[in-house]
Amino acid sequence: MLIGEVAGRSGVSARMLRHYESLGLVSPTGRTGSGYREYSGEDIRRIFHIESLRSLGLSLRDVARALDDPGFRPSELVDDLVRATQERITAETALLARLRRIGAAEPAGWEEVLQTVALLQALGSDSPGQRQRAALASADTSPLPVEALVEAALGETDPNVAGALRWAVARSGEGALELLAQGLASAGPEVRERAVRAIAEIPGEAAIALLRTALASQDATVRGQAALALGAQGGADAVPALIDMIVEGRNDVDAADALSALANRPALADRIAGELAARLPHGPAAPPVRRRLTQALADIPGATATRALADLARDEDPAVALTAAYVLTLRDTR
């Protein structure tokens, strides 16, 4: 079979077949009377073997080794190909993500594209200081790359950088909430916590609604952060979660402060005091919980809290009784 026929049937161009021949990969075994290359059936099978190996990503040098080296071990080469392919996929995935972030920012011109690229590079720096500066400098970026900022905020471990990123995300307002809601559903507990902390810094009813949704989370940390944020904004629906935090000893001081602030509203003071008193436990493990609840009651005004403290002043635990008695003395003085 002449070279033109081989090219037509195999899909390998005559030029490539000549290149294979120059490298010694495949050489036609015969010549016609006119001196033209003539390929045998074995030659054509070798061409198909070459093309099959090339489809796996092998270089022509590796193809030659695979076909001609008796000591060649396919498993080693396949392992190398797997690693190289994975690295390429990782790089391509990162490029795709970067392009999507740039597209999401809807740049109006190349100047904005370059500005966004520079910000993305800085946010991906190994230096916390550079990432923090990039987050703060995002205020000067137009349009604001919300998707990139949210992704950075959800992945940031440095507390100073995280604070700067939450500030930057908050500047985008409700535009970031859909992405942050996805963060609340993440499998990673750290991501969920970062998401609710970022939501808490965004003003508006939509953010408050998302925080109320977070109150039902099975993640105690998410519930607690949402309760603290809602409590700071006067949300009475945060009261049960705040009391849970005190009972469980999770960020109980902040939870008590939030309840105290809510109790400045007369309509809520008696309700909060009643719910705190209702959670007073009994038994050998009870004293630490009773102490925390007593300290929380100390900052709640009203008759209900006073009655609960009067009962606690006779508590069998000395620390609880002394705390309650001291608080009652201060109330009488007032």
C-alpha cells in the first residue's frame, strides 16, 4: 500500500508518516519498481499502535520505547501519565475558575479585566499581609468581583485577613448572599462558620432572613453565630439559641451580653428571665450550668428575674447563692 493510500485509510497525513519514518518509528518494508514507499500490513498495524499510544498523551519518544524496548514497563509510564494529566486538570480547573470570576465581575473593558486579574492574584498570595491589602484595596476595584471575594472569605484562615475580607464582602451588599448561602450548606464546618460570620456583617432584611434560617442549622457554631448577630439587631427569635449557648457553655459570655441587650425592651425582659429560670438544672453536673444561668439573670431587669434570683440566693451551691445574693443587693441599692 502506497503512502497516499495509507494516509487516506489511517487518517495520518503523509507528512506525519514521513516524520515517523525520519524518527525510525515506522519504515515501509518495501518499495515499488518506481521507488515509491510501500507499506505492508504489519507496517499499518504499527501505525495504528503509534496513534493509539499518542492518544494517551505519550510523546513520540515514549511511543518508541513502548514499541521497541523489551524492558519497557507500561505501568510506570501510565502512572506518570496519570500524574501529568491530574496536574493539567488542576491547572485548567484553576484557569476556568479564574475566568468565571472575571466574567462574573462583568468588566466593561480590558482595564477592568487587568484590575480584576491583579486582585485575584493578590488574593491567592501566600502572604497574609498581601491578601489583607488586596481585600482592603478591593474597594477601589470596579466592578467588584463578588464571587472571588466570597470564595476568598470562605477559605481564609488568618483572622486579620478574614476580617478584611468580610468587610469587602459586606460592601457588595445582598449580591453576596446567594454565594454565602451555599457556604452555609458546605460539608466543612469551618466554611459554614465563616459564611455565617460574613452574612452577619451584611445589612438588610435579606441577610436577616438568612440568619434566621441559620438558627435551624444542626451545626451549633452556625446557630450560635447567627443568634449573636440576630440578638445584636434586636431579633427576639434568637433568645432560645442564646440560652442554649449559656447552658452548653459555648461563648456564654457573649450570649449573656446579647440577652442583656435584648432585655432592655420591657416586653422581652420577663420572657427572657422566665426562659433562663426554666433551664436551671438539678443533679451533680448542674452547678456549673446554674452558675452561668445565674450570671445571665443578673443582667436581666424586671420582677421575673428578681424572683428567680431570690430563689437562687438559697441555692445549695455556695457560688450560685452568693452570686444571686450579691446581685439582689445591687438591685435593692438601685
